[in-house]
Amino acid sequence: QVQLVESGGGLVQAGGSLRLSCAASGSIFSIKTMGWYRQAPGKRRELVATIPYGSGPNYADFVACRFTISRDNAKNTVYLQTDNLTPEDTAVYYCAAHTTDGETYWGPGTQVTVSS
């Protein structure tokens, strides 16, 4: 089992920035890839970025160099730096851990609201 807790969401004006954090605990050794996803009201959950252990990050096209995913292995924490936010980025942002045995664990999510 892997437990995930996100933090760092909030209300920000368009053009602003937020840094989201995701702390992992439990069976850390089983995690293959960490990722950030988001779900806006009335829409499906979508991938934002992933960072496999031992490999480089991957981003959704809509990120357009505005977001940066990173990790601190010593703290078992993954970050998502979001810059130049727009109202279209308003969503609940979820952290996910994908394990070597094919399981996916989700955090409860953190709300990001961008005002125009």
C-alpha cells in the first residue's frame, strides 16, 4: 500500500504560480512512476505530468512549458511547479503513484482555482 497526501493548492490570479507537493509513505520501494493528474468540473481526469524513477519527466501538451515536475527522493516527495496559470487550469489536482506490480494509488486531491 502507498499513501499519498497533496498540498499547496489554493486560489490564485491568472498569471500566478503555485507549487503543489505530494508526500508518499508506505511501500515506497514499489513505486515505479509518480504523476500529477487533474480533473475539472464536468470533465474527465487527465494527465498533467509524470516522472518515472530513473528517467526524465513527461508532460501533457497543454502544459506548454508552464509546469515543472520534480522529486526529492530523500523526502519521498514529488512537486509540481505551476506557472503562468490560466482559468482553464482550474481543477482538482491529484497525485498518483504507479507501482511495479501494476497498481495505482491516488491522493485525495488539492483544489487549484485560477481567477481571471
